Amino acid sequence: MADFDAIYEEEDEEERFFEESVSRPVPDPVIIRGGGNITVFGLSNKFSTEFPQGLAAKVAPEEFQATTERINNVLKKSLPMNVKLLFCGCLCCCCTLGCSLWPVICLSKRTKHSIEKVLDWENSHLYHKLGLHWKLSKRHIDANSMMEYVILIEFIPKVPILRPD
């Protein structure tokens, strides 16, 4: 008699198939580490232009290489000056009580901002249409407690437009 008032939902095969197809996991992001020989405040002087296998069938290798070359051009223009100012700042650090390092810190922030602007432009014009998002991210180096900046390529999950609200 208790089952008389109970309401049961019937789940048909179409709904189960639809839910399984919608809830696909997003792949892990692709990380591109700095490949240069000079690092100033965690920012390397160039990033590798070698095409990662995680982006196969998502991006053309030419597009990937063009984007990394744009980023490397920004680094090539700004990091030599940062290295010179860092060297001079370290020499004068004792006399100025550390204030001689401020120009290097400001130029490093400007360089990061310039790279983020390049990545925002690339995302809005190309990569968001392909379901990717590039960003500059700070990560721990494996064995040390030091930090480095890497390019993180995240996969944007597809929005299920067929699923009802």
C-alpha cells in the first residue's frame, strides 16, 4: 500500500546516452616551459617552439609556432635590458638598501603584461574559436621551492547547447 503514492522516474536509454556524451572530461592542460638560458624573476628569455603532442589535431603547428615566436619577440626586446638593470641593481643594492632593484621589478611586470596582452589577442582572434585558452601562469620548479612562468594551454569545455535548462 505504501508504494501506491510513490512516484518513480523512468530513465530511458536516450537520456542516459545524452548524459554520458555531455559529461566528457576535459583533458589536462598543456604546459610549455621556458627554454632559454637566462631567467629573470622567473621569466625565461624564450619559450620552446617545439610542437607538443597534446595539441595534435587541435592547432596547426604553424599557428603554434607563430604564437610562440610572437611571445619570444616580446621577451627578446625586453629581457636584455632587465638583465643589465638587474646586474647594476645588485652592485648598488647595499648602498641603496634594495631600492636599486625597483626598476628591474617594474620592467619585469611590464614584460609579463606585454606577454599577457599578446596572449589575450591570440585567444580572442584564434584560440577561443578552437576551444583553447592560452595564459601565462606561475608554477613551482620540480625540485626547488622556486617559481617560474610557463605558458599554460587549457582546453575550454564545450557548452552543451542541446541540454535543456
